[in-house]
Amino acid sequence: MAKCLFDISGYGNRSPSTVAGQVFCVFYALFGVPLNLAFLNQLGKGLNAHLISLERWVQKPGHDQVVQRLAVAVFLTAGTLLFLVFPPLVFCYVEGWSYGEGFYFTFITLSTIGFGDYVVGANPNKHYIPLYRSLTAIWIVFGLAWLALVFNVGADLMEKFLQLRWHKPDLSLSEGVPTKLEDEPEQPRIHIPT
């Protein structure tokens, strides 16, 4: 139950049956969900720091844009294989699902939708190894962080594309409005070569 409350993807296969249990879950989730979001945020920052160090290595003198693009391609390919392509194969073998069902579960879970129509380790007719659910939970946590990072990189690419396409002037600079708060710390951003 605690995993369901802390996780962002809400599977509907477990729920409290009493009013006292429901009240407890509400208060438990008031602390658990923000803690989970803070944990995922820190995990994402850690992954981002590794990407920034990779970016600094790639941008050393002598490395050109081909190497930069190759590094981004390796990151995306490795993550896609590790979090979206191989896990459905495991779910096919262990759960008896088709590859399409496994991929559906994988994407729905990592995109935090979590309908609850497919749940790992929930078939009472199957015997699962004890580590199966724990390894799946670890995969979900790192997969959430990776997919969030991919969405962030995708948003940055879209932003750059739109800036190149429409070259709109920044009106906040002409009106004298500050563009960022002075006490707001600078967040490191991943440089995407154009």
C-alpha cells in the first residue's frame, strides 16, 4: 500500500476498505507524495549532473558536433533499450504477456499514467522470485527519472526549434521587467547542439 501511495502512477488494484484506512491514506499521502517527488527530483538532478559532466567532456577542444550528437544518441539509445525495449521482454517471460502488452505496461508506468489494468507480480497462479517486485520498483524509479530527463531534453529541443523558427523578441527586456528572480539559483541546463 505504501508503494501505491508514494508512487505517482496510481494503479487501482489496492485501496483501503474502511473510512479510518482512507483517512490514514490521505494523511500518509500528504507526506509521502511530496517526499517521493523530492526523491525523484534529486535523482533527476544526479542524472543531469552526469550528463553535464559528459557534455563538458564532449565539448573539450578538438571534439566537434558529430561527437556531441553521438553522445546524445548513445544516451537516448541506451536508455531506450534499458527502460523501454528490454523490460517488455522480461514481462513477456515472467508474466506471460505479449510484447505489445509488456511495452504498453512499460510506457504507461513510466509516463506515470498507471491505469492498473496490467500489474506485475499480481497473478496468484504464478510463483515469482522474491526479488522480482523489488527489481521492478527500482526499474520504475530509474525509468521515471530517465523518461523525465528525456522529456526535458525534448522540451529544450522544441524550445530551440521554436526560437529558431519565430525569432520573437523578448518583451520583458524592453519593458525593464527582470527576467529571473535574483535569489533564484542558476540551474544547470544540458546544452543541446544545434
